[in-house]
Amino acid sequence: MFNSPLEGINRKIKQIRKTTYGYQNWINFIQRIQFKFKNQGTEKGFNSQPN
């Protein structure tokens, strides 16, 4: 087994933390991470919902 998928997730979370300059509200930070991973497929132009 490889740990590269987990490393990718950690890298994205660290990137969010750097670009937001730190959230003062922990809930907002968690919601931002969830939003990033829920919309991951749609960022590249892929439609995650079937037509």
C-alpha cells in the first residue's frame, strides 16, 4: 500500500492553511477544507453528477 493519497490530502490542507493566513474560527477552517474536497472533481471541469 502507498501513502501517497494521504500525503496529497495533507499537502492540500497545508496549502489551504497557508493561503488563508489562518482562520480565527476553527469551524470556518474545517468547512473550507470540506468544501475543497467536495468540489475537487468540479475544479478541473469534470461534472461529478450524472446527467
